[in-house]
Amino acid sequence: MRESAKPDVIVAGSLLALGLLYGALALGEGLGTMADSGAGFFPFIVALVLTAASVTVLVQSRRRTPGGGTPPEDGVEDEGEGEVRWWRIAGVLAAALLVPAVGDTVGMVVTLAISLVLMAKVMGVSRWSRAVIFGFSFGAATWLIFVRWLSVPLPSGTLGLF
């Protein structure tokens, strides 16, 4: 296996494991039907996205030629290719675990937005403003899609936030 492919395989495996865990927990909650979705419907969609992301990361790592990486995006710090940044993996997993840990108390949309801000910073987005815009744009899109468009109530929490 190429040296530069190892971190991608680890990331793909982590995403797959997290997706399978979310999927199993979602199935335990019950998916419901298309007309009346159950408590596990949205987490199951998240599990599908995580699993698809793991496959995408793995396929992209296989397509890359040795030594031929892509340049980093503007505003993203690049710390070198080929090394696993375990603190980044742990940071993203910790931020992801905020959602089930405090989502019912704070509110799902706010918790998702804050989690994504933290994930963006952990993954190397250099400016706080970009991370905040990304996180809260995702939160607003989540609210618009699920609450307004699909009429799926998301937990607003005991604090009464979104």
C-alpha cells in the first residue's frame, strides 16, 4: 500500500465505523414510513451519508497517483501528506458526539452548527469567520430543509433554541 494512501484508508475506516454505528442505533429507534418518519429516520440518513463518504474517500485514495496529490484549498492549512493526525480524528469524533450528547438540551440545529464550526477548525480551516459561516449556514439549511420544507420537527431542546 502506498504511504500516502494509509491516512485515507484510516479516515475511510473511521467514517465507515461511525456510519455503521449510527445506522445500527437508528434502526433500533425505528425508521417509520415515508409518510410518518420515526425517530431513527434522520440518524439513518446521517449513517448513509457517512458510509457514502467513506467509500468516496477510499475510491479517491485509490485513484491518486503516487506523489501526485492535489493542492490544498484556499484557507485550509496543510501539514504534510502521509501522516495521520490522530488529534484531528479525535477532534472530529468528539465534535460529532456533541450532537447526541447535548442536542436534546440545546437544540438540534444549534448543536449541529456548533459541531460543524468545531470540526472545521479541527480540520484546519484557518479563519474563524469561515468556520462560523460554514457551521451556521449548515444549521440554517438543516432547519429550512427539515422543519420548513419537509415538516420534520427537530428537537428544540429544553432551552427552546432551534
